[in-house]
Amino acid sequence: MIQKIKLEHFFFSSKITDPDWQIRSVAMQLYYAQHHYYSQHNHTYTTNVTDLYSYIPLGEEILTCSELPTITTQPGKFVVQVMDLKTQKNSSNYQLFTSKVTFML
């Protein structure tokens, strides 16, 4: 005999949100923008966020949910730091390097 199971018991009735989603989204967009910039500018990264505006996949408007990000570069890599406007939480736990995203929680 096959039993019928009510699926609503397996789903949450309330919305679950990730409090770090906004700053991680901005950091990811800058990660992709840096790689595109790198391919177009003689294999160099930039520390100037405005240089990346035209390379941000979702557009520069994504930056409005954070403080102006800071970017530091070293030979062959870059680090992006993003500060959340509301919580003032920093993305320093999410270090973005040229080849991978490292989450240090």
C-alpha cells in the first residue's frame, strides 16, 4: 500500500534570508568584473572600482547596497572588501582572489 505524504510538512512556511547575501553578491560581481578587466587590459587588475563599472555583470547599480568597495592588488591577485550599508558588516571574511573564492567563517 502506498501512503500519501503531505508535502507542506517538508517546506518552511517562513522566508529564510542570508544576512550576508548583499555583500557577497557585490563581492562576486567585482570578482567577475576584475577578470573581464584583466583580459582587456594587458593582464593587469585595477584598484579603482570605477574602472570596473562597465564590466560588472549586473551593472554598477549593484554597488548601491554597499559602501564603495575597496580593492587591493598584488602581482597575480586582488582582494575585494565590501561593507554593508545597513549593518556595517565587512566582507573581510570573504576573500576573493584571482583563482578562487575563500570563505573563512
